[in-house]
Amino acid sequence: MIENVFGNRAVVETLETMVRDKRMSQTLLLSGPEGVGKATLARRFAAALLPNTESIDKDDLGSEDNRELLVDREKWTSEKRSDDPLFFSTHSDFVTFPPDGPLRQLSIQQMRLLKQKAQFGPLKGPWRVFLIDHIDRANEQAANSLLKTLEEPPPYLILILTAENAYDLLPTIRSRAVQLTLGALSDAEMKQFVKARGLDRSEQRIALASGCPGLAVSLDLDVYEKRRTAMLALLRVASGQGGMEGWAKFSESIGASKSEKLEGYLKVLYMLLEDLLVLHEGGSKIRNIDLERELRALSNVISFEWIRKAVGKTDELVDLARRSIQKGIALDAFAVGMRRAG
């Protein structure tokens, strides 16, 4: 009944049983890694419940039109976004509330709008389905506002929440939802997915995605490799294996770019640090398979404690990035701090 879903068969069968037996939980919490398919599964589940569902996939945040809309809204003032809370609803009985703005957060205005829309019954069929994507990005006010709807949802309303880590949510939210955890797809499942989508550079995409089909689709490999070159240069300097002059040209270029955000570079940095940890501890299955030689050489001159500190400093940069810090200066500080630590 739930079609075109790759992997996580046990979760899919649980949802199919709900549909078949007509014993619905009105609040579902789908958790799992970014890009594993939580929102996709929510749309497929809604398609099994609602009539005339051809338009539901137009709510996909990964579609080109929706990506452009999200980027455009980042330029809006906070007042303008508050006056026009973001939601998608290409199907009359399916509504998506995604993170919004430069910090990609769910706002209290969106949750108030959800409460208003929840008062209206379905136009077709017995159900309305609301997808609250990335509920873990709701601020405290928004989360508390949502609680009021979770406590007494109308009998026709199904709420589907998604989060990377369910335990980042308020216990009161978790306690009101049936929790279903999605895991990374196997290599065989990823190969099937990549083949079905006709994606290029399939081996590299599968390795980098680490079992998350959404990431395999969304990766712009040219942009990724450009950022990876910069972050590898940063790690060489930070580990004492290169001089600051080798990093300076990247720092200047990153700092001068107005279109690229620091978060994009930090995601790549996390992936490189993950590979260094795997190699340092004797593993072999890394994500950046084409850089194994360079990463293995680097892993031989650093310690586990160095990697732990580097991850901690990257966490700090993620927090600082939300305050519009200078990108180049922030990465320079990372390099200098880790070089001293080494």
C-alpha cells in the first residue's frame, strides 16, 4: 500500500498495518539520520490514506522550486516571515510545515498557523495529514505551542513529526507520539535506489551518503569536492602537517564568498573527521573513498584526543555560524587552536 520507498521495511510494514486495520495513531514521530527518507515516507503514508494524491510530492523540500523559495525567504526580514508563515499544501488535505529562515527553524507563527488549520476538517476523505518536518528545529515557544494541538487533536487529524534524534525533543512531545526509527539503508538497498534514480558517479554517491538516499540525490559533487579540498587543507594545517600559507588562499576565498554558508563547509569537515576516526581506529569503510591515501597518512599523525577536540571545536563553530560570524576568521581560529592542541 505504501509504494516507492527504499529500505526500512519493518517501519513501512508497521504503517501499512495501521492503514489496513484502520487503527491510526494520530501522532507519529519518525526519527533517523538526515536524508534517510523520513519526510518521503510521511508523504507516501499520506498517499495511502488520501484520495487524489498525485500532487503530494510537490511539497518535497528537495525539489528545485522549493529550494529556491527557501533560499529566497532567507533574505526576508524576520517580521516579513512572521507575517507570512511558511507552509506547503499542494493537496488540500496534506500540509507540510518546514524549517524557515537563515537558521532553518520552525517558528511559533508556523505552529499557530497549524493550530488554526487543524480546526478545519478534510475536504476529501476521512483524514487530514500534517507533516511537521524537523520538529527538532522548533524553538521553545514553537514546541510548547504545538503541545496544545498534540494534547487534543481533532479526530480527523494525523500529525507526522520528523527529527534526526527523538531525544532532542521535549519529553512531553515524545510521550504523545508513536515513535518509529529509520536506519541507514544497506549497500544493496542504496545500489537499488541509485540505479532506480539513474544517478551519475554512483559509487561515490553511495559512499558519501552512508545509507541516506536523500543525501545521495541532493549532493552536488562538484561543490562538495571544492569544499572538501578546502577542509582537507584546513585539517593539514590544524594537525601541523602544513603551513598556514597553504590554507590562506582558501580562507580568503571562503571569507569573500557571499553566496556560500559556513554550515556547508562544516558538514564536509564532520565527514572528513569521521573518516579520520575510522582509519585511526583501524577501520576501512570510509565515506571519502577516493581520498583514502591522504586521509590514512593524516590519521597516522594525530591522536584520538585530537580528533575528539576537533569535533568539539566544529560543534562550537556550528553554534557560532548561527550568529553570522566571519567565515574565514572562524576557520582560521579552528586551525590555530587545533595546531596548538596538537
